[in-house]
Amino acid sequence: MTDSKPEQPLIPSSSRKLPDFKKSVKLKYVKLGYHYLITHGMYLFLSPLVVVITAQLSTFSIQDLYDLWEHLQYNLISVIICSTLLVFLSTLYFLTRPRPVYLVNFACYKPDEFRKCPKRIFMDRSQLAGTFTEENLQFQRKILERSGLGEETYLPEAVLNVPPNPSMKEARKEAEIVMFGAVDELLAKTSIKPKDIGILVVNCSLFNPTPSLSAMVINHYKLRGNIQSYNLGGMGCSAGLLSIDLAKNLLQVHPNSYALVISMENITLNWYFGNDRSKLVSNCLFRMGGAAILLSNKRSDRRRSKYQLVHTVRTHKGADDKCFACVTQEEDSAGKIGVTLSKDLMAVAGDALKTNITTLGPLVLPMSEQLLFFATLVGRKLIKMKIKPYIPDFKLAFEHFCIHAGGRAVLDELEKNLQLSEWHMEPSRMTLFRFGNTSSSSLWYELAYSEAKGRIRKGDRTWQIAFGSGFKCNSAVWKALRTVNPAKEKNPWMDEIQNFPVDVPKTARYYHPLVYSFSLVLPSSAIWKPPIFCETSSTDTFTFPTDPFAACDLVSS
């Protein structure tokens, strides 16, 4: 344990002079004081007003009160009309005000140990698949080393098997394991009966079977026949917050209801086996995972709920052709389907984020930040002052940030542009490291991380923000209704949270015997026969033979 560096006193003991405030006082504290002044300005104004009114009322005598009552009796009709109008407006307000939406609880699926896929296993399976060129194997290795992913992410068996066997049956199996695993844990946490659920929203971008995923959930849990069921597909990594927004709107028109939201992605049928590099990035980033969220509009659930939904903001840039085409599922020149990530992705995401926070800012930022932004805007546009555009400090609006763990580059840019600290980015970076990019469910792994760390306090505000194909940028703002005690929590982080955070190097190199020592190159004319170690045990663990070439039985066609 290193000794902490002693703090240097503001005024040295040998000096009797006042300090130079321009040097000793940091501007961030001046800004913080300005923020407090503006935020509490209304209270500073009202306090003397209340004192004056109280002093005036204290001078009233019994005779003054009697005279006031006599005056009201002479104007009885006016009093009745005003009272009736007041009652009518109050009733109208209570009937038309938005219903509160509470997040009762949520659960994240944690796959079994035998589905773990270290980088070595990933490269082995890519090598043994026999479909990738040596150059593209090296390309995937470089992406893995710089991705920010750790050694304990998960992939479905259909991808880990040798040879891989993606099929509709395996894809359904993966979907059922993820969805039912998350929902089972959620029902156990909340003690809610499946028949109590009135709204169901399931989102999965790339796997849309018939019957739908939502129908699979209804069939498995025998949900009631009049349930409001929705299945969202093709909406990318931001679909989780779209589902929350849809459930929120449905809860406004269905009183005393529970809404179950399931967010997931399916890997099995969407693994790319071609050699288009723009499609290979998805293989390196996306991993297995999912989450289930229970929402309620019952006021009686407020006491036991964790959060209240404050705002949802949706931004869609699909009218722009470049934005629309930056993430596309399509065939390559060989007819193999994959998801293409355009080089314009970062620029498009930045533009979508700018639009989204421009809408969200006035809803959440304190008045001090809004005035600073407005003053800077006037100076730049009207007075033509050569000053930098003011970036609002969102740390004054939120205590916690859950940014979609899409990849290291995205997190780096958002940390820089939003001026966030490592502490604020920790949930997103650790989620990417431990679970990889789990698509729309990654936001919930991040929130679970904050809970496991004991960071959530009553009144804290959390900003969830995600990006998705289309191109979309969506935000949700939650307010904590109670302090979350990690000792009472059950989530994927609890049995290992003491190991986090970890230092994630910018380049994580590793030793791979097949690629580096032996440079095994599979000829295009080679065909597969069952490898020696294809027959796995019930735990699906893989043991590499002493001679790496013994694993491959290649026969020239």
C-alpha cells in the first residue's frame, strides 16, 4: 500500500500574507458556486418574501379577520365560482397528469461457465472454421487486442462447436436460454406471478423467427390471453430504450398494469464466416447476453421499486442516407450474410448524440448550465465573438452514466466529449471487458455494476444512452427511489465484484500457438472431416492436443 502524498497547505506556515486566489482557487469551484447560486436563486428570492408576508399577517387582529369574513359573505357568488373552478381544474389535473412509471426490478442473464470464450478460443475457432484468410485472421486478432474485451465473455455453443453448426434450432435454443434465464430471475426477485403481467415487449435486432420471440415467452410462462404483446426487430443496440419508451406509453393508457421488457441479441445465426473486413468487426465485439425489466404504474409499487422513469428522448437520423446506411445487414460478394459497419459510424454517432443531448439538455440541466450555454450561443452567433462552443456539464445533472458498451473507441470519444471521469465511465468499460457488447442489454449490466459497487443512493439520477442502426440515439433518465444495498442484491457481478475495476490495456496481446508458432494456413481446397477433439464432454470444455496439427484432419478435395 503506497503512502498517500501529504496535501500542501494553502497558506505556508512561514508566510503571513494572503494567498494569490488566482492561483490557489480552481475555476471549477467558482463554477460550482455559480451553479449553486442559480439553482437556489428562487429560494433566496422567496425567503425574504415569506418573511414579509408572515410579518404582515402577524399584525392582523381578531377584528381584522372578522371584517375579512364579512367581505367574503357579501361576495358569495364570486367565492362559489372561484371555488368551483379551482376544484374543476384540480380534478382535471389529477385525471390528465402522466402516470408515474416505476422500475420495480431488473435481471441480467449470466451464461454458464462452459460458454466462456477467451481470446485464444476465439482465434482457435476462427482458424479451424477454415473460411477466413490468414490476413483476416490477423485482422480479427488486432481487433480483439484493441477491443477492450476481456477473457471471460460468452458465446453460444453453435459458434464454439468445431465445426460450428449455426441453425434455426440452435438459434431458438440460445434465445430461450437467455430470455427464460433472465425472466426466471426477475420473477424470483419481484415475486410477481406471470398472470399479473399485462404488457410484454421483446426486442432482438437480428433474430426474428416465427412464432415470434414474444410468443415464445407467452407460451413458456402461460401469460394471459389479453396481454399487450410486441416484438421489435432490426432496431439495433438502441432497441432496449425504445422498448422502455414503448412500455412507458402503454402504461399511460393501461392503469394498474405491469410491463415486462426483454432485451437481447442472438449470435448463433448472425456469425459472419466471410472475409469482408467491415463485417468481421461484429464477430470480435458482440457476445451473448440479455436482460429482463419489470415496469409498473401502480402507485402502491413505489415503495418497493428501485427507480422512477423521469425522461425518455428518442432521436432518429434515418432521413439522411449516410446515417441510414452506416450499419447494414447484407450479403458479401460470396453471398454470406453479415452486418456491415461503415467508416462513417463514429461521425454519424456523434451527430446523433448531438441532436439527442440538445433535446435532453433543457429537461435535465440546471439553470446555471442553460444560461451559460445560451450566453455562449448569443456571443458566437449574434456578437460574432471568437469563443469555443460551451459544452454543458452533464455531471451536474446526473450522478451515474450508463453508456452503451459498443466498443472501446465509442467509449473513449464519449468520455472525451462529455468530459466524464474514469469513475463515471467505469460501469461501461467494465461491462465491455467482462461481458463484451451484449447489444441492447449492455445498459442493464452497467446499471447492475453500479448497484453491486454500492454506488446507488436515494435521489441519484442515472442517464442511459444507446446507439443503434437506422441511425438512432436514445436516452432514458432514471431517479433512484431508494438506496440500493449491494448485500441484498443478486446480479451477475455480485460473486466477483471485488475483482473490479481492472486496468484494461489499450492493446491486450496474448500467445496463440496455432497462429504464431505454427502459422497454420488452411488451403481453400481443404474440406473438413470430424476433428479429433470434436466430441466434447458434457461440460463442453476443450483440450488442445500436444501437436496442434493433430486437431485438423484436412483432406484434399
